[in-house]
Amino acid sequence: MSQPKSVAIITTSTRTPRVGPHVAAFVKSLLDDAAKTNNIQLSPVDLADFKLPIYDEAIVPGMINPTQEDSPRYSHSHSIAWSAEIKRHDAYVLVIPEYNYGLAGGTKNAIDYLMHEWKGKPVAIVSYGIQGGAYASEQAAHVLSNMKLRVAATKPQLQFAGAHGPELVGAMLKGELGEATKTSWGTGKAEEILKAFEEVRVLLEEEPVVEEK
């Protein structure tokens, strides 16, 4: 059997309390069987572990290419660690929150830290929020596609059960993912999440075309 492809399931929320790790774990649980069947290794990655400040390197990310020996290098340990983590995966599932009708600042900052590490790789976007994170999903797709990632067409949007009820309050104030929400997503969103992952799998089999600038 060939070497398995590595797909990172990235929790991109960083503020606390946060329900993001539970959302990412739920998504991973739905994908585990499909990943095993297709010789794919799912790797949980938590952005909060890297403690990235607002971008603080002396040169822009597009100038840093870890695959080239003569390229400039990152100078800070957090940048080096984040670059190495993203570089080692073949594709990604970004689990993103929506804050104030848009992409969270921490999510965008983490994307902006790198350029060549992302380029050409497949990515699925799974958003969550009061309205399912539709605005954040749209913004992320625009950003990532223009950065030359290959974005899966299916973009699941996960809304908490009961709209503005106890499930949402528990998620926002306690970082809890309620049982009603998990049941709702399991019956109403599992197929869509699996479809997005299948699109990533197909993209992994295609040869990427990356325009170098």
C-alpha cells in the first residue's frame, strides 16, 4: 500500500471559551471511516496551540519558500512551527467560526502567516455559527482560492440547534456542543461533510497547477 495522504483537520478558533475543538472533533468522527477506506490519515491541528501573534516577521510570507534552499527563513519560533505543521500535510479541512458576520481575525491571521506552504493544496471549509457561518465561509473561500489553494465546492455550514436557544448559549458561554446540535448535524449535515471530504480526496489525486509569481 502506498504512503497515506495526510489531511489536517484544523480548529481555527482561538478565543475562550470556545466550542471549536468540539466541532472539529465531531467533523473528524464523521470522516474517520472514509479516510481509512481511502488511505488517508486525519491529523487534528489546533491553531490555539501555536499562539500566533499578529504577523510579526520582517519579510512578507510570499518571499519565504521552505522548499527552496536559498529562500529567506522565518525568524520566530511560532512562525517556524506553524510553517512546518502546514507544510507537512497534503490537504486541509478548515473548521472555522464566524464572528460578527465574517471571518475571525485569528483565522485570517493564521492563513496570512504563510503562502507557499498552502499553495496548490486541496482544502475543505466547514463553518459554524449562529447562521452556520455563511459569511465566514464565503470570505474564506475567496481568500483561499485566490491564494491558489484548491477549494472543495461543497462548503458545509453548521448552525446550532434551536437558533438562539440554550444550545447556542452553551456554545458561546461555556464552549459546549449540545446533544441536540450533534444530533441535528449528524442527520442533516453528515452527508454534506462527507461530500466535501470526497471532493478533497478527488483533488488529492489530481496534479496541482500552481502559478509561481
